[in-house]
Amino acid sequence: MNKFVVHVDMDAFFAAVEQRDNVEFQGKPVVIGADPKEGKGRGVVSTCSYEARNFGIHSAMPISFAYRKCPHAIFLPVDMVKYFNVSQKIFKLLYEFTPVVEPVSIDEAFLDISGSYHIFETVLKTCQNIKTRIKNELGLTASVGVGPTKTSAKIASDLNKPDGLVEVTKDKLLEFLWPLNVRKLWGVGVKGEVGLNNIGIKTIGDLARLNQEDVMKTFGKNGLDLWFLANGIDERIVEKIEKVKSISHEHTFLKDVNNKEVIENFLINFSEKVSFKLRENKLKAKLITLKIRLDDFSTYTRSKPLNRCTNFIDIIYKTVKNLFYSCDVKDRKIRLIGVKVSNFLSQEIKDSLLYDLRDIKKENIHLAVDKIKEKFGVDAISRASCRDF
């Protein structure tokens, strides 16, 4: 059976949601990320509207640079609760077209429609239906690519952004791939592109036409993987579910701090956030990790495996607090701090015979707090507040 892989990529997702919800933002440059502080802010651009991109702004750019390029842009903080809620609606819609959906990020997914496209007559009509429903029901645009492989679908979705739709057929696969810049290949970054250009490889076709043995000798296994992709050989399947491997929350301070009370407040806040996300995903964590970046950008991580898996805030906070005070940072100022949990079990699994009435009571309290958060927002109730340093 022929394989038809679809790649759905929302256009400037965070900014598009804000423009949809605020008429006065439409048609204007919108930048989502850290506070620019009139060009003195720290942090980076998360994403930006296409109007902002016309000024040279792009994702991961320092927010201070973005401000200098377009000081009249609308700068907004990241509202992950809002974006996550919209994302859930998008994925719910995608599952109506096929059960084989692989989330790549909050605004991006692969679909395998090989066994379901006939419901909508053709592959192309299926993709058109996806785009139309996202537009009509959610007020957003998506760029969609469809092809016989993951590589071709992903490249196709990026070609005609925003609001694009490109179909690559199996018989035209190499004709589609080979004229494209080699940078379009999955895994080729800026440095990789420069290196390949320096030896005369500028297009995907240039790479594909090299001798396989020469590629292996010159570039090793990674180069050989790229050679296969360049020749249209990509046997990766669309995975139904991408397992959550870790949950984390971190913050870059607007000014470096060494105030222990401030740091403890942030640790409480982050512990609460990851605790809530664990229960939301019906998980418990075995490993707790603290991340610290100092004022000279040196970064340290400290981890502590627990005797029992947990999703309780007090245990997570107590663990990261102990990890923090065990770090020999003396009075050095801290630039970034974060909390991560990993090594998961289902929360339904009781991994200790010591689970008793106190745990049940504590679990009920957490569930009650979760219901308040779900109804009124994640910031409706918390253990402590954090000033924005």
C-alpha cells in the first residue's frame, strides 16, 4: 500500500492566536517572548507574526535585537495556557482524519492518512479539508505538506508558508527534492550547509549524486543518513504517540540574583507547575533535577532519584531545595534556574507498600487544587508568588 504522510505546521502559531483574539493586533507586527524593556530586556523571541518577520525578526533572536529592529511592534508575553488549550483543539480535529497522529510540538504534527484518505475521496482533498476546518473552526491558518515520506512532507509544508499546501507524489519525489537547497534536508544546519557548500554541494541533488561509499568515508554515518534522505529513502513511520520523557520549567532572571528567598520562591513556583503537569499527564516522577546558570553562563545540573515516585509538590520542592543548597555556588549571582522531573511511572501504579492514608489525603488535596486551576487557570491558586526579577 502506498504511504501518504502529512505534515501540518501552524503558521506563526502564538502570534496568530493573539491576532485572532485581538482585532487591533491584526495586520501589525506582533512579537511573543520576553519583555524587551525598551531594548534592554533579556531573553529571546519565542515567535512572531509575518508582519514582524518583514523587519528581520525571527524566533530565538535576543528580544533586545527585536526591539531595535521594530520598536513599534506589539510585544506580548508567552501565554502557554492559552496556546496549549488551542493546541488541544487542533489535535482533536486532526484525530478526526486519522488515528495515526504524531505530535512534534504544540503546533506541529505528522499524520499518516494512508488508510483513511479515501473517506475524503483523495489525498489532496483530505489535506484541503484539514486546512479548511482549522480555518473555519479555529480561525487560524496551517501550512500542509503531503508526500510518501516524512522528509518530503515536512519540506513541502515549509515551501509556501503561510497558508500553503504542497503535494509530493511518489513518482515525482526526486524531481521535487533534488533542486532544493541542501539546507532543506532534515539535520542540515547552518554550519552543515557551509561545510557542504565548501565542497561544492549546494543542492539536495548534489548530495544524492555522490557515491555512497565516498559519502560514508567522508562524512561517516550521519552523512550517510543524509545521503539516504537526499535519495528519497526515509523509512521512518509516523508514531501514534510521542511519550513524554520529561517535564520542566525554568526562568531567566531579568537581572542576576543571589537572594536566597527569591530563589526559593521560584523553586516553589516551578515545583508546583511541574507537579500540576505530572498529574495532568497522569504521571509520577522518579528523578528530580535542578538546573542553575551563573552570571558567567556556566551551567550546573544536580539530580536526585527518589525512593518513591511522586507528583506531590512538597516532595518535589523539598528535593530541589536540598539540591540547591548542596550546590557550591557560594554568593555567586544566578542568571537562570529551572526544575525538571523525569523517569516516569503511571500515577495509577503504587510503587511502595508504604502508601497510606496520609498519601491519599495529600492526593485528594492536590486533586482539589487541580480542579480550581482547570476551572479558573493555572495561576488561580498557588503555594507562593514570585516577583518578576
